[in-house]
Amino acid sequence: MHFINTPQGNPTPITPVTKSALKSFIASKDHKVQSWLKSIDFSAKAGQLAMIPGDDGKLSRILFGIAPHEYIWGMAELPKTLPAGTYFLDDIAGLLQGKNLDLATIGWGLGNYIFDQYKTHNCQHIELVFPPGVNKLAIENILDAIYLVRDLINTPAKDLGPEELAGNAADLAKNFNGDCSTIVGEELLSQGFPAIYAVGASSHRDPLLIDLTWGDIDAPKLTLIGKGVCFDTGGLNLKTAHNMKLMKKDMGGAAHALGLSMAIMKSNLPVRLRTLIPAVDNAVGPRSLKPLDVIKARNGITIEIGHTDAEGRVILADALALASEEDPDLICDFATLTGAARIALGTDIPALFTNSEEWAKLLLDEGEAASDRLWRLPLWHGYNELLMSPNADITNEPKSPYGGAITASLFLERFIKKQIPWCHVDLMGWNSTQRPGRPEGGEAMGLRTFFNAFENYFTPK
């Protein structure tokens, strides 16, 4: 993350400044600095840098333009643009107060991320002195969680199958004194998870269910579920080459569940955490699901397979049914589920569905405060008829392509007990372009929002 606690030597000050604050800043400086800023036409527009030399000709200060309330992404630009060295935040203009300082520090950490496990290169050495007044451990915690999510999604499917995903969960449990078990292959059938088995049976890598638990057994029960399709060919309804290319990211929901689990355990939140991840490959093989096959989920609901590429909701069905059996205080599932959500909201904003007005308000408010936004879509029960099948209780291919993110959520809702508060997040898990703090590749979306909401809700006041 490129932070240090105690610098050696004289770190270079970095001063953020907005357009409105620039005039007073310039007026406080001597003629040389004023002339220099004028000569380079520095106007403090967002992302603009001014490297101010000292009397000795060496770099004495960095000014950078930042838009109001965009402190996280403004700060994220700097690690990739500044020369090698050690820096500290010198907030002369008084912009980085309270949460703004936390966001700016997180931004620096996000801007330093690089996925380099498969590259040979030399990284420049650049670091920031942890600003006084920030909660160092909390910021390191959330950045570690985001880095984990990004790393898991970025790892090629060849190197991250169901077994490797289970290994990551087991390592987390071991590191934080939790427990982790897996149900593998045909054991899924004998232990009541036929839907997970049916989707993953066609792969040479066995399907499995990861079950991680941690925390005081008497604490409020929080259950996280992540869709763990480690690679998705589409099954017999095979995807095109273009649509299959990014399908190593189809375990992005599982990555989010594990990243959040890490943050919760590392912060020692007062919850009884359970994390369930159905992990499979949706492959083509002799045991592939066939269109119009009918399978039975854990809770007895029968599912007609209208389309083998709508497999994520099928494996989640078993996990949601299991989660409901112990009546937790909250169930949250995360999934790279539908293209319809991306068409509605684009790639940056996850869709939130929930049966709880309380959790909807809390999550939307936290998302706005953290610059990690969600957008709520309706669980519109008028579309339930689109899930009806003539041969089974429900189909995984709605009768209409319209409202696809909603009908997918309604499908999942069938496997939740009505009295349990439940949140479903349909997310991209991927940055399609290169931006400051948001490199092209795997991305944690809504993680900071959910963690902040859990911390505020479950921590005694």
C-alpha cells in the first residue's frame, strides 16, 4: 500500500487545492512561487499537478487540483504520476478534515494497487507518511480487503478453481481463529445440495460448498453468500468468444464475500459471521445440464433449466436455502449475476435489491458518504409470473428478457424465509477502463459501503 509511519529524511509535502481555494493559497506565497504557478498556468482543475521547486532547485512541494467531494479518486491519481520518493499530506487549504482525510488516504492506497503476479517489472518506490488523525488500522484493514477482492478476480481461472477458492477461505479462517469446512463433489448430493452439484458436475474440477464461520456464537448472526463460478463457459448454451473472455471474473461475488469476511474478522466486529460460497465451473462435458432439465434445490423447490448460462442463481439457491435454516439476523449475497443490471446502471454501480427498508436506507446513505455507491432496484412481485414453468415450480429463464435483474432477484427470493432481512447485490466486479485508483481488471464494488454499514449497525453505541 506504500505507507510508512515514520519517515527518514525530509518527505515532500503534498497540498490539495480546489479552484475556490487557489487564490488565497497563491496570495500566501512569495513572488517566486506566484510567478511559477502563473507561468505553468496552474488553475487547480481536477487532476492538475504543480511541482514547485525550492531555492536549491529541488522539488519543495506538490500542489494538485482536486474537485470538491472527490477526495478519494483525486488522491488516487498521485501514486502513478509523482516521481519516486516519500511524501506527506500538508493540508494548508484545510480541505481534508474528518472523513475527507480518511477518503484521501484510502485513495492513495487504491492508487498504489497493481496486479503483478504474472509480470516482470521494476516498480518505482513511492510512499506516503500516514497522516496524523486517521485510523491507520482501519484503513489498512479495508485496503487489505479490497486488494484481496481484486487479486482473486484478476487471477486466471487456470490457477483459481473451486479448490483454490476454498483454500483462500481456509487461510482466512486459520488467520482469524475461525472454522472452515467444504462439501465436495458427490458429497453435495448426499448432504442436500443438488443444485450446486448439477451445475458443477460437468467440470473435471469438483464443485463444492465453502462454509466459513467465525465469532461469538451468541452474537448477532450475519451471513454472507458469494457466487463462486470460477469459470463460466455458458454450459451447453455456450457463450460467444467475446462474452466468455472475462468469465474468470464470474466468481466476483465470492471474492466480495471473502473480502468482507476478512475486513469483519480483522476488525473484530461483534457478529457471528457465516460465509457460504458455492464454487463451481460451468463447463461443457458429459454431465452438463441440458435445457429443460429439472433439478430440485435444497429446500424442495424444483427448477427447470431454461438456459444453462443462467447458472449463478441456481447455485445460489442451495446456499440461500441453507443460510435461511438458522434464521440469521441478516443475509447478504453478492453475485456477478445479470447483464440486465449492467444495461440499467452501467458497469460502475452495483444494483441493490432488499426486502428491508432499514437496510436499504443504511446502505444507500453509507454508499454516498464513502463514494462507493449502490443503486436500489425494486423487488417487483408483479414479475413473479415470468418465472412460472409448466414443468417445475420455477424456471431459471424468465419468459421475458425485460427486467432481467429484477426477475433474477425474484428467483433468489424464493429461497429466503420471508421474515429474514436480505440484501442481494448484482455487480460487475470489473473495471473496463483504466482510471486513477480503479485499474482495469477486478474491482471491489460496494465493499466499503457494506463494511461501514455492518460496523455502524452491529457495534454497540
